[in-house]
Amino acid sequence: MEQRPATSPEQVPHFDTAALRAHYLVPDLFKADQVKLVYTHHDRIVLGGLTPVSRPLTLAAPAELRAETFFAGREAGLVNVGGPGVVAVGPDERRLDRGDCLYIGRGAPDPVFASQEPGEPARFYVFSAPAHATHPTSLATAAQAAARELGDQSTSNRRVIRQYIHQGAIQSCQVVMGVTTLEPGSMWNTMPAHTH
């Protein structure tokens, strides 16, 4: 698991594009048959990508977490950004199509990820934070998410935000998760990065 130190607010104004990319961009997040995890000292977040192609992948606790299981003291939201897949959390299996979101709460066993079609592998984006409370594993499909259409085509920022994990939907301890989809011709972004 890659580790990244926190940056101070005084540093960021002095970063050029290359420094911003070096500190915040995570390239090659989705590699075939690999679990890629990055631990950032900003709020002890772990983000990652899992791309099961020829075999299932398990999200186990890296040595750096000093835990028996990944979810011993953490929770996570994950979104499938690839082909159809399945996530097994213990005996509970959930199918996730593209755009579906699964929340996994503290205390859950290490989940196993698989693709249903190796020619079109699932790509699971994972966002995990420490948790002091336990909430049940919950699935929200892209169709079930609260969708907010924002922006305007004339300013190239037309987008749809699908909200999955928040106070009015899937409950969590700290994770809040949504997905922004840009409309064709739009280039809205979140730089500088910020927290909602």
C-alpha cells in the first residue's frame, strides 16, 4: 500500500501542475487482477481500485493498517465503474452493475470482488475512512441514487451528481459518497480539491 503524507495549506499555493499531480493524482488505479491502495494522512483515508479479471480479489488489511481485517476499524463506500461484478461480504453476495454503489460497515469480513464477464471486467473504486460506529452493508443502484442535474452547457459544466452515501440515503459513520458524471462537451472539475 502506497502512503502519502499530508500537505499543509501553506504548501499548496506554491505547487505548480507537476507538484499537484505528484501529491494528489493516483495514476494506474485500475490494473488487471490487482488491488491498488493508497493511504493518505489526510483524515487517514484509504482509496483504491480493484480490477478482477481472471480471478477474484480480496480486500484484506495491508500490514500498514495494523489490523486483522480491513474493516476491523474502518468503513468504505465503493462504486463499480466498469463491467458487471459481484462483491461477497461473508455469505452475502451483491451484484453491482456500472454506477452501482456498495457501503461496507465496520466489522465486516474481508470482501471478495469478482467480474461477471472477464472481457468486460468490473472496476471497483474504494473510499475508506476510520469508523467509530457500525452500519449495515447496503447497496444503492445508479437508478436508486438521488440525482442532481447542475451547471449549464454554455459554461461547459453540465453534470449529474448521483448521491449514494449521505444522511438521507445509505447511513455511514464518516464516509459520504457520490459520483459526478460530466455531460458531453463539459469540463467541470473540483480544483482546488475540497470537502463537502
